[in-house]
Amino acid sequence: MNWADTLKAVIPIVVMSLAWLLGQVNSFSERLVKIEGQMPALITKEGIPTDSPLSAEARHKLKEQIYTDIHALQVKVQMLEEREKMVKK
């Protein structure tokens, strides 16, 4: 077997491999564009980071809990102040 016969056998395999590789790269590129399109924008055009929907929801729940705690503390302080006024009388 000489080199010409070997090249005739190898060239179609190399061409098919390159065609498969280009197809895979194209498929990967399409998947990447689809994934990026579905992701929320986490940084604005001005460069300011934004929250993802999950962290924004968690922060909202925490904020509501803090407001509830602050209100409860304000009520307790008010009751203590009224009690102190009654004791002074």
C-alpha cells in the first residue's frame, strides 16, 4: 500500500470529522444563545449589578420580617413607656 492509497482512505474521514465538528460548534453556539437569552440581565448597561429574581424575593421576605420585628419592638417600647409613666404617678 502506498501513500496515495492511504491519503485516499484518510481524506474522506478527515472531511467528515471536520463537518461533524463544525455541526457540533454550531449546535453549541445555538444552545448558548438560547441559554443567554433566558437568563435575566444581572448587570445593567450602566454597569450596576441587579438582583436575580430569587435573591430579590428572599430580600423582600427578610425586609418584611424586619419590619414586623421593628413594629413589635415599637409596641413593646411604647407599653414600657406607658407603664413607666403610670408607676411615676
